[in-house]
Amino acid sequence: MPKHKRWLGKFDDLIISLYARGLTQDQIREPLQSIYGVEVSVELISSITDIVTDEVRAWQSRRLDEVYPIVYLDGLRLKARTGAQVTTRVIYVVIGVNLSGKKAVLGFWACESAGAKFWLGGAE
């Protein structure tokens, strides 16, 4: 790593990617040590993953248009790891098209199963 350089290019992107895959901070440290040969503190990993949390909160509290004349509702089935078990999860997505024709993701939710019960408000 060059002198006075704090990050190794996409170093923080790698940490965020591993975190998004469900790895714990300790589990993230191991591949970083084997790939880069550096010891990374849990505090550094935490500060990088906190950035994502802040961005998610900002996205959740963003201002939406008052009217979306077209709204798409869909569900996407994905395999997800919960601990040592791999299960199928459903990600429900709502996309709106505003009066200017611009599409925006209005929200998304992860659930254990697919069905109309989710849209009726009876799911998790």
C-alpha cells in the first residue's frame, strides 16, 4: 500500500460486499488478511458498514412524489443464508412511475414466502 494512502482501491466495497452476504465482522477479517496480508480491526469494518446503514436510512426517509400513476408490484425469489441454513426468501418490490415517466423503487421487503397475504398486510 502506498504511503499515506488509507484505502486499497475497492477495499471498502469488498468489506460492504462481504457484509451484505451475511458475514460477521470477524468472518470479514479472515479473507482480508489472506488476500491483502493485513490485520483489519473490527472497528474499521464497523465504521465502513455503518456508512451503508446511514445510506439506507437516508433512502428510507427520502421524499417521494405525491402521485405515481403507474405502480408495479412484484416478487423475486432468492436463496439466502441464515446461519448455516440456506432458504428461499421472497423480495417484494414496488416500483412507481411518476408523471414525468421516471421510474423509482418505492420500497422492498424480504419475506419467508410468496403470496397475496403479504400485499394484504398479513405477512411478517
